[in-house]
Amino acid sequence: MKSIRKIAGRRGGARVMLVLAMVSTLAGIGLTSGTASASKSKTKLVVGGIFPFTGTKSLLSSWGTHGVAVGVYEINHNGGVLGDQLKSVYVDDAADSVDVLPAFRKLELSHPKVIVGPFSPTIEGIINQFQPNDVVDFMVGGLTTLDNMKQKFVFRTSSSDSNESIAMAQYAISKGWKTASLIFDNSANSQGFIAPLEAAFKALGGTIQQNITLTPGQSSYSSELTSAFAGKPQVIFDSMDTQTAATLFSDGQQLGYMSTPWIGDDLQSAPQGAYAKSFGPTASTDLTAALPATPTTADGAYSHFLADYQSVWKTTTILPTTFNEYDSIVIASLAMTMAKSTDPKVWVKDVTKVADPPGVVCGTYATCVKLIKQHKQINYNGASGSDDFNKFHNVFSGFQMIGFDSSLSNVTRAYVTPAQLAAVVAKEG
């Protein structure tokens, strides 16, 4: 998962400065805020983004920036926050725990009112920094070690990987695949899938034959593949970075292993993405990825998100997690509106007030703001579905099982409902 470790001093700071310079350039052509009206505002509230623009998981930066841009667009085109407009500023953490702290410190110089990110690979490196620095964070990803987090200033709008693991197991069993091998790299993010996946698959009557751990960056994975396929499993569960996947899938093609169904995590769900391209010609039939579901909720939340996405990016073919970043910005903006303050120390207590029941369900920023101004309690359910936070600031959702057509565009193969996930947990005892 991690890129080659670097000294965090001048080199880490230089990379962050480079990204900030790039963002400033992009802002001049409207790609960070996605709105021309922002330039008219006397006050601009900073939405900070911590994403990996470099390294082996740099694809995540596109997911993050696309989602943030649409969220900023939604707020700025509906009156802003208490009359002020939003703007985005990004820094690069390279998906590396060495680089994330200097990136955070550089971002703090911009005085963000809210931060979106980082993703799972680096969140633990700075999770204790948000409250002391009085900034609210909405991290992205399903890292299982955050399932019981007790961070007052950290929230997560994406469902846990423990739930994603159950969805992967349930889908495999529904297809009649009862023997499996696991192929996961040695990163904490990937390894977090294994325990809940094994428990769910076993509870549903499945058998795990091999549990293979990959070291990223190797020149060949032929021996690991030979071990994984020794028992002729009916399905492979996997998670790894793009570079490792490219090598592994290439070796798998040479060894004739890519006609077996593979079920990957949400990283592998991107349309025309690196994983699907590396998988080879059988991607359209044998590659499936689990992705948190995006059902249409009250107030047409998901359709409204797609319309915003079209306005900003000129397509409705969305990148994974973009609805999570979008919802994070909407929730933060609603909390500021409810609190009548942009001070994170003040509005952090209003995050659950605007996102959790009871209250009038609303799914667009304008509708929710109108209700707040009418002094009504609201329950925002957004583009990612239910954004009801539990006591650990986590949400719970169903999952789409995403496949690909011959052009590597996404197709939905199945939907695993929250009720199905709960039923599997009950079987586990």
C-alpha cells in the first residue's frame, strides 16, 4: 500500500507546496470550486482535502477531488454558508503515513473550516490531530479499526470495510461459490477485510482454502497465485494497490487463473479503471467489486447529486466515493447553518443534529436550509443514502456489487441490502 518511504522534512514539505501551487493554478480555471460565483464573495471558507496525488494509490486523489468539487458547487450555487462561499485547497499525503502529518500541517496554514480525507491508508497517522487543532474532519474509507472510534471531531460517511466484507461473502454464496482463497496485500487497510470476511463466509457455509498475503512491489506473484489456486477455489477475494494488481493480474493471465470469479473491494470498482484494465479480457465476466450503495432517497438526493456532477464534470459516470465527499460537505455546511457559526468548535456538535433522526428527512442543501430557517429539526439523507451517524460517528449502508461491460463501464450485478448484512451477522452469533 505504501509508497517508498521518504524523509518527511524538506521533501515532504516540497511536495505539499507543489500540490498547493497546482491547486492554486486550477482554482484560476474553476476546477477546485466548480463555480464562478465564488469569486464574488468577500469571505471564502476553506474546504481542505488530504488525498494521495502521488504514489501507488494516486487514483484516490481523483475520487476525492471530484467529490469535493461537486459538494462545493452544490453549496455555492445555493447561497453558500451563512452568506459566504466555499473554496477548496488540497495537499498530497501520497497514501504514506510518513507524509500525512506534514501535509496536514501545511493544510492548516489555509485555516480550513472542514477537512475531507484522508483515505484509509493514512487516517490513523493524523486522527488525533483534528480536535487539538479545532478542525472537523470527514475521512473517506472503511478502515475497520475505526468501527469503534471515539473522536469528537472525526466523522465517516462511508460504510465500514467490515460491512463490505460481509457483502462480498454474501454475494459469493448467492452465486453458489462456496470455496474461496484470499489474496490481500499486507497493508492495514487490506488486512482489515480478512477477519470479517472469513467469519461471514464461514457463517454462510463457505470454506476458505488459502489466505495469501502479498508484499507490494514485487516483480512476480506466480508462487502466491499457484498456492491460492492449488485447491481450485470457486472464487477469489482480493484487495491490493494498483501496481501490485497489475503484476498479479498479468501473472494470473499467463497461468490461466483469470477465468475464475474475483471479488474485490471498492478500489476495483472504477469504470475504465486501472484494476479493470489490468485484469484483462475476462474483466467483463469475472471481476466484481463491492461499492457502498447509492439509493435514491427522499428529496431526490442522488438524482440531484448526479445533476450537480454533470454540471461540474460534464458526465454522470461518477467515480467511486464521490457521493461520500459530497455528502460530507453538505452535512458540514448544514451544521454551520444550524449553529449559525463557521467555527468548528461551535458547529461540530450540530453534525449529528442535522444528519440523524428524528427530524424532517431532506436530501438537498437548499431544502434542508429552508427547513432550518423554519426552525424545524432535519434528518439529512444524501447521495450516499442514510447518513445517520452512530455513537462512533459511523454510518451503515447496503452495497452494490459492481461489474463491467465489454467497454469496462460499470454494470450493477446485485445489491446486498442492510437487512441481508444484518442476517449474516446474526448467523455469526
